[in-house]
Amino acid sequence: MKERFNDVEGELEYALRREEPPAGFAERVLRRVGERPAARLPFVQWAAAAALVAAVAGGFDYIGRQEQRAEGEAATERVVLALHIAGTKLQLVQTKINRIHEEPVRNSSQ
């Protein structure tokens, strides 16, 4: 495994080694940049700004939805707890009613 790691390191070092650019490279790059229409640059800037605004708005929307979901889940848990408590209380009342009906009538025997 270590040999394989060293091979990858060697390949990376080779791929990322310094090389001198060919003669006239800088001049060709500058000339091509100068040939580019200047009118396209503002469009690119506006497009980048619009993409950034959309990403930020999308992030806020996502966070808002996550908060709504968390609030909904908390509300659901509270409702389930309330129903559990109410069910327990009703069961207690039912038990008391059953005991009352099972007791012999004391008033009629006196």
C-alpha cells in the first residue's frame, strides 16, 4: 500500500512540476485578452451577481424551511404528549366510574 502511495506522490510531483512557458506566451495571452469585446465583461459580472443573489436567497429559503419543519415537529410532539396525558386522565376517570358501579349500593341496605 505504501508503494502505491509513493507512486501517486511521484505522479503528482511530475504533473505539478515547474515548466517554463513557450516563447511569446505572455504576449499571446495579453493580445487575446485585448481582442475580447469589453461589452461582454459587464454581462458576465451581472450574471455572476445574479447567481450569487439566487444562491443567497436559496440559502435563506432553505434555512426558513428547516426552521418551519423543526417548529412543526416540536408542535407535533407537544400534541402527542397532550393526547397521551388526556388519554391517561380519561382512563383514570373510567376506572373510577367502573369502581362506583361495582360497589354495592349502601344507601338501599340501610
